[in-house]
Amino acid sequence: MNRENMPVPDDGGNWGILGGTFDPVHFGHINLAQEIKSIKKLDGVLFIPSINHPCKEPVCYATFVDRVNMLKAALKKYSEFILSEIESELELSGYTFDTITAIKKNYPKASFNFIIGSDNILQLTTWYKAEDLFKSVKFLVGTRPGFKFEFPEGLPKDNIEFIETPVVKISSSYIRKLLKDGAPSETIDKFIPAEVREYIIKRKLYQ
């Protein structure tokens, strides 16, 4: 896809960031980014795969290179999405605060919003340098319609915005199980782009 005339964070604007292991990337990730971009009128969304994830064991089932290549395949048709390999390029820790700091340094003209699903909201206070992180970036939380939430102590109301989206309940672990169990292509394609499935098969991932 020709991105010559597409917005990029180098030029400024208001951007979303969606980080994760993407092991593999699926329609839940893509739909969340699309909905929040549209509702908040963002210029685009950066997808940032984690090279290290401090909170998960095992860290990843697929290599960083494979996860990046799956993202490239998945995002190819979406001009509003940009893949960033900043965690690998700068050998970052994997902590969200360090990644956000690096992104803001790389793109000083742009403003950023960190996109998460509501299932992660209660974990935010346990994240590395949480207080500094809340001051550093606004959180846009995708929730299902009718979602109710009472803010616990330590979670700043003024820097977290809940956005009703048709959240798709998909997990990478469920997709990995389907692939391992040999589910048919028509089943897999309900959850991940066909290009991603083809890459997984070619590379014999998640077996």
C-alpha cells in the first residue's frame, strides 16, 4: 500500500498506541484500534509489539521476528495503522513507561493515547512507574456497552477515558489452541486475517 500521503507521527497529530505481544495478532486487536481511532478521530494508531513482556510467562510462543511479520501481514491493508519496532530497535525493557518515553522522544510533535481493553484496567496501578505513566499519556479504554466501573484508589480519573466499542472477545491463547488442534481454515479466519493464518502455516507456528 502506498503510504506517501498518509499521516505519520513525525508530522504531529493525535495518535493512539496499541502495545502487546500479538502472539498472534487477531481481529480483537484490529477492531479495538479501528473503533477508538474512529470515535476519538485519531490520526492513526501505532502497533508496538513487545520484545520483552515483564508480566507474562512464558514471554512469547512465537519469536519477535515472526510476530512482527504477522503484524505486517495483518496491517498491510490498513493505511491508518503503523507498525513500530521501537522496543527492538532501542533494546527497551518492555515496560510501557519506557516505551512511551521513547515514542514521545522520537515523535516530539505528536500527542499520544495508550489504548487498552477494559480487562486490563485494574492492573494499571501495578504497572512499572504507574504514577509517572499516568502523567505521561492518556489511556483510552475500550469497553462493551453498559460497562460500569468504580475507580480504585491510585487510578486517576482525569487521565482515563472509557469508550464504548463493540468489543470482540478473542484471545491469542484461544487462537493458538485452535491452531494446535488443527481447526479448519474457515474457523481460524473468523479470528485472524487469512494472511496471518497463511504465515503461521508456512512457518509451522503454534504446533
